Amino acid sequence: MTRLHRTSSLVFFLAYGLALLASRSALAEVTSLTLPEKYADFAINPATGDIAAVSAENNSAAFFAGDDLAEGKTEPVAKIRVGATPCSVFFKQFGEKSVFAVVCSQDSHMYLINAQAPFDLIAKVSLSQSGVSLVTGSINPEDPFLYYCFGSGHGSSTGVVSLRTNRDCGLAFNDSMDCAISAQGDIAYRRGPWSPSGFESMRRTNALTADKPEFARVFYDHNSTSGYVPDPFDRFTAAGKGIYNATLEKKEAELNFPPSAFFRSRPIIIGEEQVDRFSSSFNREAKSGTVKLLAASYNTFTSVGETVSVAHRVTDENTNLPRGVSSQADFKRVAKRRRLFADDPRDRVVLAESNLLHFIPLADFQIPQEPFLLAKLEGADAVLINRPATMTLRPLSPDVKLTIDDKPEGMQASGETLTWTPTDEQVGPTPIVTTLSWKDIQRTVRFEVDAKYPSVSLPFAPAGIILSPAEDLAAIWSGTPNNRPTGFANAGPAEPQELALIDLKTGKVQASRQIVDPIRTVAFAGENLAVTAGTAQSPRCELLKLADLERAKSLVAGGPIQQIKAGENLLVINTATSVEAYDLTTFERKGTYPKSRQTQESLNDYGILTEHFLLDYDFQPKLLLSGLPVPMVDRNAPLPSILASNSRPQNQVDMRLGLNQPIRPLIRVDVPNRDLAVTLYLQTQRTTRNDFARSSEVEFEYTIAATGALDKRQVLLRTRIVTNSGSNSETGGTLLKVTNNNAYVVIQDALYVWPLQSASGETKGVQPLRWLPQQSTLTLSPEKTTALSHKTRGGKAPIVYSMPAPGDGMKIDAKTGQVTLDNAAVIASAAESLAKQFDGKARGGSAVNALRLELPQILTQATKLLGRKFDGVPVAIPVVVTASDADLASDTLKYFVIADVPTDDLIAKLKELDEEQAARMAASPPQVGGRPPVGPQNAATEIEALQKKVADLEERVQLLTRQMNLLLKAAE
């Protein structure tokens, strides 16, 4: 037994020794190269292994070919002169374009250099800020954005450059000493330039197709942290020795070293051994010039393999670089960097600093082979409610077993294929929880499937939106930015405004352009888009072709433009001095309506609302309103209901989300021609407070609801934000436009179209009962009677018509709504009313005199207003009609008809009133201290004197009338 045991032990140690020798023979040597210059930063092209380095001393960028470095050659294949003190370089792939981006601390440009031979300069992008310290971005080739950190102190911020246009897009986010971007470009991580620096993540809220990314905070902790290192799979982010989930909300693990790089081909994390700088071991390490590299498993977050030591002695004693801006008290510094790259294609680690390059084979770490315990969910980005969706969920390695632990209700799994038709109630992110296992290792991986209400992705978040009459196009435009930090907004002129036409059938941008001045008003006008821009004093209206938004015509109105409205073939422009109409085909001015100084004319859905009339867009009167400068029979009747109850303005209200407001309406719109109201609500679902971080996470949803003819609601979007505790947070721009057919909702840069129909596709109920705002005649006819016809729309039959308080000589047909006026009775009643009005104006004096004083002005204004001459005294007769339907819904219309009361008849009545007044005065008792009593002789004398005055006034009135007639003929 003993001998056998000894023999077995010998065999075991022999086998172990052979294995050890075999493993050491498999180890490759570390290649170390000394470069001809000292460099401040490095970047690597992962596809070719080419390395870019920037020299702060020589203000240049050098490029080393990967093949040359493999052969030990250290001379750069190309050099490019850049700005003063280049301090950061980053490799970025966007589509077919691959660049090395270089920024300089003392130069306000970003240099975009071709990442392939001949390494020539592609673009020199002018930056609006100075003191640039870092350039970074994502590894997603569909992400066009590069981010740069600039400034100092509390003015430290991050800007963004687009590789799509090779232009600076301005501010990305402020309060940023430095930052990092997740693999797909969806999440940004920043550290503030103060203590503590903050531990923060922000999620991009718009699409990568937008001209500029926009971010909203997801998580914040009032704490300091080391720099961020996102993983290449958008699952974890390292900060210091900690491993966190992608949004930093949960700490997953703690390593014994701070990660510097993640491999994509193997589940390996690489970093440097962290040495206590205050211990004696640090001094020994510094003197020895050795860097120790460690490895950990991405699957288990535990240390694996062996420590690799690299001889690394840097001769640079001072690594700090000039700031480029006046330094303030903060934690930001610009310094030369040590870089550690995971070079996946060549299965090695690259360590670069100053003039040293080290290529360490991954085999030297002797890491056990493991598959990635990760899975990929494909097809989850396009899951729409009420539409079947097919997704594929598979492990990255076929050796890994996947088990689904939890999935959304209604989802079916067959092998790696998932099928799901989300319902209306399942809008928002829904989790899929899986378990991945290999041998004795397993981990839980959670995915989120975001079921979405269908929407159109807009090229930017608009400040306004209008729809074409056919609802096949939407015009959107941007507003003036107001969220720039102090110091950033003053750099250069204001940004141009964006204008775009969206094809609602395809969701594509049909045409777009920039307009320098702020856009004020936009309207569809035939084959063109009418746009006013600039200040409120601008008289210009630009007509842009719908095909390409190129200028078709520039109209200059007679005054500052206040409103524009398009009719069937007319463009009506409301200015400060007049209302003008233009032909949409010839662009010729068809007419002008001068405005009153006392009132402000306005344009609405029914025409031009003036002081006295509702006009058609061709200036023809549709309705005679109250407020005429002629006597009226009734001054207290209300305005026509169809004008007074016009739809509410479709404007947004306060958009801040209050943490203590569970639900509140944002916008309400009453549909003009339907018994329907549409309201957009913002509802808080859950609030989680983090008192230590002084923040709160708020989950909320946008819901649209219809009441009246329809009773339904729909959740359009569920999302979440993080805000400071106890404060409000902006939830993003929101717009609502409603037509008879659809409700159009804009939330940031997404457009949702919600049909206003029942489940069967038919509109429930009927349109509300409404009078059409028009009248058949403005004046009494010369015949014995005048017929007034009316029209209504909507309502449930039978419709019954009535007059609430018919005047003398008025009657209505209850079935047709036609009103018949007995002209003689109406005029007689009007004369009685006028006589009483002027008798009241006389205040004890002569009523005839009161009439004669006002009559010239009345005749002048009535003639000018109505375009005809009056033989007598014009008076406005109110016509008030009511319609009611079978559901007892009703609507009332009120307008005026002008009657011509004969002057002689009116004066005769006024004389009678004057004589009655004189008789009352004669019969009144004497007044102490007042006028002497009027006796029979005195009364006769006064009456004779009054009669003489009346005769003189009559002659003057006749003379004035003849002069007026002569003036009118001359004017005609």
C-alpha cells in the first residue's frame, strides 16, 4: 500500500510539473517599446491596433501603425500639427467614418483625424468654449456624438460635437468636471467640480438621429467617486473598486482593484493593483518602477489568474498640464494620462504612458476559460401595443443554459423565441428575469421590454406644431433655448430655429430648414407654409414651398403682423393697422380692411372678428354684432354663443411635476364641432425618496382621456426621473392639438396620434347643436316683410326653433327656423324705443335737440360701415333665436338687423315728448330759490320760443343732409 501510494504521488507530481512547464512555455513575452517622444494621452483603433498619441510639448498628434509596433518599430507613420497643449485623444467609429478626436487645453478646437492611413485631418471643429480637458464618447457605431469637458470651477461643463455634421452642437450638460458615456451612448456619467463630486447617471431622452443629445438625471448620490469605466454590454459600470448596475442605482460587487478595462471577447476585467500611497510599500513600488496588473471574472466579479508585473519607469516628474482658463478652487486638473486598453482582436492588454508602450499577452494572466454568462435579447426595441412582436433571447455562448424565471403576462416562449402582443394596459417597461448557468456558476440577468404606444420620432423637441387640413402633414418648429448655463449663452449669436415638415403616413421628415430669427406663427396656406419670424414688429410673412421649404414668396404687410389665417384660396394677415387678404395662387393682395383704433380685430375659425362684424376672409359681412355706432333697441343681449364659446386655446400649462401631486391635467382642449373634450394628464405612479442622496425617484405616466361623445383613455408613456427631494422637476415639453378625427400629442421629440373614434370605428353620439354664424340680410327689405333664414348643424332630430323674447312684428317658424319681420310694426316699435332713448339723453331738455346733435355722426358712421345711404335714422334691431334638439341640448344665436326709422316720424314723437315735459314743468309747484313758476303766459312764450328753435334746427339738419349727400357723391 505504501509503495503504491508513493508511486501514485510521484506520477502526480510528475504530471503537475509537466503541466506547469507546458503552461509556462505557453506564456508569451511582454513587449515593451520606448517611443521617441513623451506623450500626454493615447487612443487605440481596436480594429487595426493602430495607436494615436498626443504630445503636449510639441503640440502634435502622432500615429503608430499596429503592424509596425508588432515589429518593434517606434517611429510614427504620420504626424499632424494641432493646437496648443493637446491633452486628450479618443477613438470613435460612426458608420463608415472612424476618427481620432483630439482636444487641447489651450485651444478651442476639436481636431478630427482619419483613424486610417494616411491619418490626415478630416475637420477642425470650432468649439464655443475654452479650457477643454477631455474628449470621450461611446463605442456604438450608430452614435454620432463626441463629448468634451471644458471650463473650470462651477463653470465646468460638457459640450457635444456631431460627427454627422462635424459641428459643435453646444452644451450637453453642465456641472461636469469629467464624464463617461455608456457603450450604446444611452447613459452619461458625470462628476461635479466640487466636494463631494457626486455619483450620478443621466439617461439620454431623445434619439441618436436628433441633432443634439438631451439628458435627464436617473440617479444621484451625494458622494465622491473615482472615474467611471462603463462595460461594453451596457450592464455594469465600474467606479473605484465598485461594480454597479448601468444606472449606478445598485452596487453589484467590490473588487480588490479598480477596473480599467473590460474585454469583449472573454469575461475578463483588467486593472492595476492599487497601492496605498501613504505606506512604505508605495515608495518601494515607485522606486522599483513596476506596475502590477490583476484580472477578475466578469461572471463572478472575483479575482482570477495570476498577477502580471511590468517594468515601467516614467521619467516625467510633473504630469500637470496648463488649464487654458483661469483656475478656480475645484478638484479638476488637466494632467498626462496612463491608459490601459483591452485589445480584444490581439488577445492582449496595452499599457501606455509618456514614452512607454507595453503589450501584455492575456495568456500571461493564466485565466481559466469561461463562457460569458450573458444573454442577448433581440427585437425588444420595436414592441408596440396591440401588435404581435417576436423576440429572440439567447445566451452569448451555446454552452450556457438559460431559464426564464419571470415574463410579462401573455408572453409565450418556445426555445429561444418569445412572442407577445402587449395590451393597452401594458404600456411601459416590463421585466423578463432569467437565470444563466454554466457548471457550478450561475447568475440572474434581468431584461426590460418596453411596450410602447405607436409614435412618430421627431428630429427635435418642438415648441409648436400645426396640422395640414388633410392631416397628412405636420409642421413643427423649435423654440429659443433657455436652459444654457451662465457664460455659455453669451458665446456667439442665438441658435437658428429649426422648421420641419413630417409626413404623418410614413413618419419621415419631408423637408426641413433653419430660420435665423425666432419663429412666431406658422400656418398651412395652399401649396405653401406661411411663416412669420423675428420680433413682434416684423411685417414680413414668408411663404415656403411644401415640397422643400424653399421660399416661394415674401410678403410685406402694411404693419406689424399679429395673426395669419389661411382660407380656401386666401391668406389673411392681421396686422396692427389693418387686415389684409392675399391670393394664394398669384400672391396678389385682394383687399384690405382698416382696423379700428378702439378695438383689436382677430382671426378665428369662423372669419374675421371686428368691432362690428364677423367677416368672411374676403371681407364680406357674415354677422352683425353688438357694438355698432348706431342706436340699439337692446344693449344688454349677450354675444353670439358660437363666438363667445369658441374652443379653448390649445396651449400647455405649468409643466413641472410636483412630488405631492399624484395626478393633474396638463392641457385640455374642447373639440369645436363635437361634444367632446380631450385632456392630457400627468400622473405620479411612485415616489421613492433617498434622503441621504437628497433626491427622489419619480415614476410617472402620460395619459390622454376623452369625455363627452367618447369616454375612453389611453396611457401613452410610462417613464421615470430623479429629482431633488421636495422640489419640482421639468418633465419635458408637451403639446396637444385636437381635430375632429385625432388627438396629436407631442412629448419631447415623439408624436403620438390617438384616434377619436369608438371601438367600432364610428363616432359615438352626434355633433353638438350649433348655429352657423351667418345672417341672410343686414337691413330690412323694402317690401312689407323681411324673411331671415338660419342654419344649424349637429343636434339630434327633431330640432325645434324659437325666439326667447320676440319683439313687435316678429315671428319664427318652429320647424325651419325662419324668422319673419313685419317691417311696419318693427319700425314703429323701434321708433318708440329710440324716442325713449333720446328723451332720456335730453335729461329734462329738448329730446329733439338731442337727436339733432347726434344724427350727423350716426348717419356718417352708419353710411361708412354699411356702405349705403339712409333716409331716416338707422337703428339696430336685435334678433335672438334658439334651437333645441331631442336631447334638450340648445344653442342661441344673436345678431342685429338695421331698420331705417323715418326722421319726420321720430321728430314728431320727440316733439310730443318735449311738449309733455313742458306741461309737466308748468304744472309743477314753485321751487324755493329756484326758477320762477311757469304761468300760462310764460308757458306759451317758452313753447313759442322752443318751436322757433326746432324750426331752425330742422333747417340746419336739412342743410347738413344735403351737404352729406354731396360729399357721398363726391366720395363715390
